Amino acid sequence: MRVALAQIISSPDPADNLARVERVAEDAARQGAELVVFPEATQRAFGHPLPEIAEPLDGPWASGVRSIADRLGVVIVAGMFTPGADGRVRNTLLVARPAGAEPAGAGSYDKIHLFDAFGFRESDAVDPGDAVAVIEVGGTRASLATCYDVRFPALFLAGADRGAVVSVVCASWGAGPGKADQWDLLLRARALDSTTFVVAVGQGDPATLPAGSRGHDPESGAPTGIGRSAVVSPLGEVLHRLGGEEELLVVDIDPAAVDAARARCPCSPTGTAGSSRAPDARQPSRNDSTSPGWHSSTRQIASSVEKRTAFARPFFSTKTFAGVIPIAVASSATVMPRAARCESRSTSIGIRRPARARRARRRRGGAGRAWSPGRGRRRRRGRSPRPGRP
């Protein structure tokens, strides 16, 4: 599968951003891309009102992206905003396919884990989603995630459990001390967790543009992007990384490399983490949307993964991170519980006497009182000393 990473810098104007999507997608199509991935918030950059531009998936902006995908014959993933509950919006990834193409997987993904961290509260303006999304392009499956989702491994494991060999991450990563290092580290960690290729596309860094261009206010503090889009191998190797400027990167993804990595390092919850080959539609499969294994929410799929993960070790427990996804946690080795160790020690003391006491008893010919803890070295009253001792 040939994938294009379209690292752009969005403006506040949806029409301007739609024109930018068209120009970049045309360039990607000329290079033979089958899937063109744009960042989170492609429709409008963060730091500007969102409810006024939010629209349903059949609205004018989304329809414009579909028209571009149809004309170019490519699949486009781009960040937009759809109406949510209580006057909030949903942070949505639109999946636009050519007209007439057989629907394969999800048509959109709503961000599940909201950015309530580092002084921000995305949940004040954004309504969270609850469904895992996997798409299929040219017979290759890819899961979808948005920005802060990258901190939660269970979402990526759920995608792999549904047969994804590529994990697509669209982001508008916030700047700050250590944030670039965290981004790089998290992408590699999620590739290793799920044993998938990670294709991460972020908003470019507005600081690379002339001051004040595209309506960016550096004083707003909004997470408007740092660039650093990347492709990471299933074994955590960074294959490609961009800088902060707007740039288009086209790469080839070989699904067979995922099978090879999983054969070398079978560390997924199920032992296989799915397969790079799409299952036969005629056969029931846990990766099939009609089968019981294809769950409709991250909570359900994570619970299913947890139940199927038989570590057979003590201290197996479940923790809930951010109140959304249960993560299975187990000890790294089989360890005897402390109480059992203490019991074992006390039992051994009561059954087998120390060597000093055993030798003394043999010298006495087995006579005398039985040994008990704390009395092995005491001279008993009313008993004459052994010969040769004072």
C-alpha cells in the first residue's frame, strides 16, 4: 500500500483548507498514493471557534473532500469537526472514498481520549467518541487514532485485534518542554505494542511561517502543531521523519513485514494480533464487522482482549486509565506471594530442626526434651552437663 503523509498547516478558513487539501492530494495522486492522510483539525486550526464550522458528515466541507477523493481515485483521511452533544463538537476523522468504491470499514472516527492535560480541557468543547475505527485500502487494514489517543495502548491493540497492520495517527500536537520527545517516544511505543506500522501525520509548526500568516496567534497557546510526522516500523524503528515545515511524504507499506515482525516477536494480547490478510468474507471471523468479536466500543474490545489474555500469573489485575479503557496489568514473572513465603518458612522451621540441634540430639542419643525454636542452645535445668564440659 502506498501512503502519503500530508503535513500541512491549517488556517481558520475551511474553504482555504479545502483548497489546500485538493492541491496536496493531487500531488500525492501523481506519485501513486492510494491513501492520503491529513492531520487533525484540517478543516480549521485550533485556537478558533469550532461550533460555528462544525457540520455533519454529509455537509459541504466533507462533501468537498469526497469529491476530491472521487476525482483522484484515492482514499483521503482528514480531520474535521461534527456536531456533538450539549453544544459541543466531535473531533472527527473523515474517511473519503471514491464514488462507487465498495465501502470497506468505517466512514469516520470520533476521537475517544480528549486532551484534558497540560493545562487544557478539550472536553469542555469536544464530545468524546466511543467506537474503534478500522478501514481497508487495497486489501490492507488500518486503524484510526487522533492525537491524545496515542497515549493509550489499548486502542491500538484493539485495532490490531481487528486485523489492522497500519495504525494511522492524525494530530495537532501541542508545543512545550519535552513534548516533541514524548511524541516521538509514544509513536514508537504504540508500534511495538500493536506490532503495526505507525503512520503519524501532524500539523506543521506555525512558527515556520511568516509571522501572523494564516491567522495564527502564537500567544493563544492552542495546540496548533509541531510537525514531526513519521513512519515507524512494527518493531519500533523510525523509518521516516519530517521537520516542522509543510511537506508531503509518500511511502510504501509492505503488510508482509508485519507478519514477519509478529512471527519474530509475538507479543500481542492474542499472540498473533490479527493478520495482514483481510479475512474471507464468507467465513466468520473475529475481525469481521458482523461477527461477535467486532465490538462497537473501545471498552468492549479492551475487555475482550483482557479476557482472552491468559497470563497464568499471580497478581493479575485490571486498572482503568482516564476512566475510559481498562488496561490489563500483570507481573513480569511468577512470584510466590509474600504470605505464602512466610508460611513456607515457618512451616519448615517447625518440621526440620536446624543442623546444630540435630547434631546435639544425636550426641545425646535421642534423649531429652524435643527441640523448639529459641531453646536449641539453652542448658536445661535439672540435667547434668555432658562429659568433658564444666
